[in-house]
Amino acid sequence: MCGIAGELRFDNQPADLAAVERITHHLAPRGPDAHGFHSRGPVAFGHRRLKIMDLAEASGQPMIDNDLGLSMVFNGAIYNYPELRGELEQLGYRFFSGGDTEVLLKGYHAWGEKLLPKLNGMFAFAIWERDSQQLFIARDRLGVKPLYLSKTKDRLRFASSLPALLKGGDIGKTLDPVALNHYLNFHAVVPAPRTILASVEKLPPATWMRVDINGKVEQKVWWTLNFGPNADEANYGFDEWRDAVLDGMREAVSIRQRAAVDVGVLLSGGVDSSMLVGLLREAGVDNLLTFSIGFQDAGGERGDEFQYSDLIAQRFNTQHHQLRIGESEILDELPAAFRAMSEPMVSHDCIAFYLLSREVAKHCKVVQSGQGADELFAGYHWYPLVDGADDAFSAYRKAFFDREHDEYAACVQPAWLTDDVAGEFVRQHFAQPGADAAVDKALRLDSTVMLVDDPVKRVDNMTMAWGLEARTPFLDYRLAELSARIPGQYKLPEGGKYVLKEAARKVIPSEVIDRKKGYFPVPGLKHLEGATLGWVRDLLVDPAHDRGIFNPQMVDRLLTDPQGQLTPLRGSKLWQMAALNLWLAEQGL
């Protein structure tokens, strides 16, 4: 787990190593243990290292193999690297290190882009082919590891975060109006390749790109998530699917324990994180640390779920850490959390994960987290609405979108107004082949787009701000593929995630499973009042924060009823607008 950066020139000039160094140094929190640089002709790489898989200097990066004519930088973790290493040794390859980085490098030499389907892990990497003078970059199936790009006629740059990429200079800082439309409508999700800035893109998940020194680009999607049972699963009943889910979860949790000495779990007290604790104990992990966070109550809403996380911690005898945060600390730490964001995010989970990661990083370097279960196993409230709707797209839009198009048009100033691009994006996604049932169309969109640029990005950004590696077993590609094959009738009952919950009964107590679904609550950012409301008001009406984006009349109208202006997902529209201004301010834009 690390931070990577690089540049490839198209203009016969040497790579700008100074720019790559500036970018790389900004990535220091992602890799606090070591750093390295490599520059040769048109290409330069930078790397920040978090030592986990192999602590020896031989696994340092950038990694260069002169015999193979390859050099690379890599961010992530390849969990099945021992098996791949064995395959490569059978082919005659010899290794000078013990980690996963060299396996990637030699695996690419052996198999090229056909290496990618062999990988089980989270990754974003870049490999320079000395002899062909080509750069190959790739990203994992579900986009767990980020990669941001800036391409001009003279060069391509990349980095693990957008704010770091900006430090290289020579990048425009204008917002993308299409991305702004997504941000304000699609619950702050800006689908790849777009980002909130017009001059920066992100490599889409499950995609590779090859770029030569003339700037010619070849790009391909190398994995898709298709829905519906395989032929040999056509007659599966509920018991078969339940057992397959439990077996898949056991494998996903177990393989993510490789090279992790002190094991932590972000324990919310819900089914997903509780199941991770139970499976880790089942796998024989003794020194198991768990971490829970709670906030001040607000608006009649409870700010913690300690009764459930305490129950799990006691049942499985973990070394439990409970963190409670007051309103003043939230306000104090929000700017730092927004500085850590690669793009503006509105979920209250961000500040929760930021502060929780601060605590966790004091105790361990690797933590498991439950992201992905709701998107893969239909845990959200809108899936039954979509499943039973005559018009799946309209039902999804009504349940998920923050605004109708007319309200969006009234929200932004004329210069930023676009057509209903977010709505059209979802409509086209629903129309793609590979998911026939209405609920499967929604699940595919959420698991391959929304999940990537909301929960997954949130966890990566907030944990890596503290040099903490988060591993997400529910995003094991084998489990994701299994979930997509399970018919909706086995996911939707009992408030959703039915098949997963029934699998979990074999591992954790029913009190956690049969409870009302909870979220990672930060009530003070949802029910704006007191000092928090005053802070949000300043972000929206203070001339120092005015960027000509929002219509002042709409801001005034929302401020007259801050408690009543919530999105269909029960988030504050005021907070969403203020969050964009805060992110821009913290990035110096």
C-alpha cells in the first residue's frame, strides 16, 4: 500500500523529475516508511512506501529490472502473489525479493495484460517498457486503488491522488460543468473518467491503458460484472447460495490476512463488520483489535451504535477501542479531512473514517472494513422499490438522486448549467446488456460506479491519510462475481442482504443481524444546528468563499429551513453545497 506518481513526455524532452518529486512528497501520508525516485529519458517515477508485504529494501520502489527492461511503481496489495510467484518460478523466473511488487513486474513480462485477470487484490500500477518505449497502467476491478491522470500534448502525468497531482503544476483548475451536475444530482458521485476538475481524469476501474512516447493511447476494459446464474447454478436453491456466500466470505477474509501481524477491524456494529470479526476469529486470529466511533446526538438521532459493537467485541473477546467525538472536534478536523479527499465527498462517513483512522493507525497498519456488502447484496432501501417498478430508471432516480433537474437548474448560476447529464448517464447504464432484471441493473450501477466513487474512495482517502491500509473482503472479485449470480429473490427479503444475513447467522449472534439497519451516523452534519449551521452558512454566504457556482437565491431559501432541506438519502442539501466550497478552499482552488 503506497502512493505512486509519474510522468511520460511526448515532446522529446526528459521527464520533469522536479514535478514528480513535488507530487510524490505530497503523497507522504500514504507511504510514510520510505520513498524513491527513478528518471530515465522521457519517463520518471516517484513512490511513497508503506511497508507491509515485504519489509526488506529489495522490495523498495520504483522497482527496476534491467534484464527484463522494465521499471514500475505500484500501489496496493496482491493477495495471491505466492501462488503467482510459484507459476513464474515454474516458467524459469528468479526473484530477488519476497513481496508482491516483483511478482507483478515479472508477471507482466511473462503475460502482458493477460496478467490482470490472474490478480486477486487491489492495485493501481504503472510499468515502463524500455525497449518498446511504452507506458502500461492499470487499475483493479472495483477501483479500490485510485489513479488520477493529467494529459496534455506534451506529457502524461499520474498520481494516487488528485491534490498531489496538482502539486506538479501545469494543470488547469476550472471545474467541469458535467462533473458538477453529477456531484449535485448523483449524490456527489462523479463517474470515471471525469473528476470535478476539467483538466484531470481518473483511470476507470478494471481498465488498462498503454501510452507510447508520441502520446498515442490504447485503452481497454479488462473485466465486467455480469448478472445471472451460471448454467451449472440454474437449479440452485437458497441453501446452496447461502453456503456459497459463507465459503466465499471465509476465503476473502482469510486471504486478506497475509502479511498482516496486528489485525484491526473497523467495527460499526452492523452485520458486515461484525461478520468480519467473527470470521477472523474463526480463522484463528488471536490478537484481534476492533475500533468503533460515535458522535454527539442531534435532531433526535442517536450518534453511535456502541451497544452492538460492544456486544461483538465482548462475544469475540477483541481488544476493543471506543472513540467518541464531540461537535467541536468535528468542526476542528473537517478541514483536514477535506484536504485528504481526492474529490469532494458529502457522506458523513468521511469525517468518521478520518478520525477513526487516526486512532487505528496508532495500533496497527492493516485494518479490515465492510465496504461493498450493501451494493453487492442489495442492502439499501431503494432496491425493493426498483425491483417492483414498471420504470426501473425512474424509481431509482426518485430514490437516489439528490435533486430533480429543475431544482438543479435553480441551484447553479447560468454559466454552470448543463442538460440532465447525470440522469442520462444512469439511463444509459441501465440499458447496457449484462443485467436483465430491474434490481440487477441498479445493483450493477451501484457496485461498479457508485461504490467506487463514494464508499470505496472514502475509505481509501481517509485511511491513507494516516498511513493505514484498509482491506475490504466484500470486494474480493470472486465474491462480487458470486453476488451478481445470485437471484434478487434471495437478496431482497427481510430489509435486504437476506442471503448474506443468513450466512452470517452461522458466525455471529442474531441480535446484530435482526436489528434495524444502521448507518455510520454523524447527526451533527445531517441535522444542521448550532455552531455547525453557522459554519456551513459562512461557507456559503461569505464573499471569500463565493466562486460564482451557486445561485444566491437558492442558498437563501435553503438557509431559511436548514432542517427541512434533505435529499431523498436524508442528507443535507446545504451540507452538500458547503462541502464543495470547503474542498475547493482546502485544495487552494
